[in-house]
Amino acid sequence: MPRTYVVTGSASGIGATTTRILRERGERVIGIDLRDAEVEADLSGATGRVEAAAKALELAGDTIDAVIACAGISAPIPATISINYFGVTELLEHLRPGLVASDAPRVAVVSSMASLQPNSREMVEAALAGDEAKAMQIAADLAAQGPEVGYLVYPSSKRALARWVRRSSITPEWAGHGIPVNGVAPGTVLTPMTEKLLSTPEGRAMVDAAVPMPLNHHQPPESIAHLLIWLTSVENSHMAGQIIYDDGGADASLRGDDIWSWNDPA
């Protein structure tokens, strides 16, 4: 029997590829995007998130088997923290009743390798505290200093999202209802969002220095879509709170082979 998926960012990039593959497999997909989707909504504000969830639940008949959250932007503007963090976490909270109604509910979100990059700790903490106004003000202050400083908004949004996944996945609200919640952190994916940056030798050199990918270099969106689909499949019954670096080896290149010593004796 087909499963019912809600996919955000379904009209482009990783979301569009995920939606296509799911439909080719016979699954039912309710897409959410600004346009060209079953639910056309703006996830940058609280009202849009509430309306998007209500419409998706209505179309799903109040039962959702999986949510795959792909919607996001990388611009050095305050909207980046609103869409990438609150547009994911608040929407998931509004959709949770539909997931609870499923026999095998699953959630997967798109994080990023950028979550390992320098970020604004103050913005991350504001986001995790649910203070969108404060997070946006911090983002605006950074953006006012120019695009180089303003870029911090993006890794901050992805760091906050990754921490939300770790924190929320083991709570009664999610794990207590048998809902695996996990994230995928891509490397450099060939999508419209990265096309302009990768169009020049200088841009490619900058990206590759920040995100080294020794295995197969830049990746197609299918490489992320297939993992998101497995994470939200019935087969994934016990993975919780993981941020999986599907990144051509970038995480291993940057963090090395010692990520366990946090719990070793001093």
C-alpha cells in the first residue's frame, strides 16, 4: 500500500528529485513550496507554516506516513534562519498529529556540511529557545556587515537544525510515539542553489576548499534523495537523532578520525 509523504521544497533541487523518485515508486506525495506544489505556502513566517500544515493534513486525510523537509535557502539574510530552522521545526510540530496517526511514521530533514562551519552561537541558541524574533535580529545585524559576515546566518541555521534533531528525536513527543527523526548533511550538491557559485573557477575553488569531497566529487541530488527516502521508509525503525554526512568524505576530511574522545578519561 502506498505511503503518504509530505515533502517541503518539492518544486526544485533535492526536494523535486525526492518527490519524483517517490512518485516513480508509487508513493503518494503532497508537496509544499512557494509555487508548483499541492500546497503553495511561504514557510518563512508562522502563519504560512500553520496554513501549510493544515492544508497538508487535509489533503492527507489527517494521516501522514513521512515528512521529508528539504525547503531551504542559503542567502545572507534574516529569512534564512526563519526558513531553514523555524520553517522546518514549527511545520513538523504542526504536522506531528498526522504522523502519530500513522502505523510507521518517519521524519527526515536536510541539514548541511555547513553545520560544521563557523557560526553564530547566539543565533543558534536563540533558535533553539524558540525565539524567532531574536534570531532574525541577530541575522539582520550580521547581514548589515556585508555578505561575508552575513553568510554566518546559513551555517547557524543548519547547526541549529542539527541540534534540534539530536535534542528532539529522543523526546516523548517524537521517540515516544515511535517516530524516527534524523537528518542528512550533504556536501556540494548540483542544484539550482549552487549553480551560480560553481559556474566560475574561483567559485569552485572556494567551495572545494570549504567542502573537500575526495569520493566522487560534487554530488547529484539523487545521492541525497535516496538516503532521505530510506530514512523515511518502514525499514528504518531504530535510527534516531543522527545527522548523516552524505558528503563524499568531507566530514571525515575536515574532522579527522577522532570523534569519540569526548567520553574518554581525561
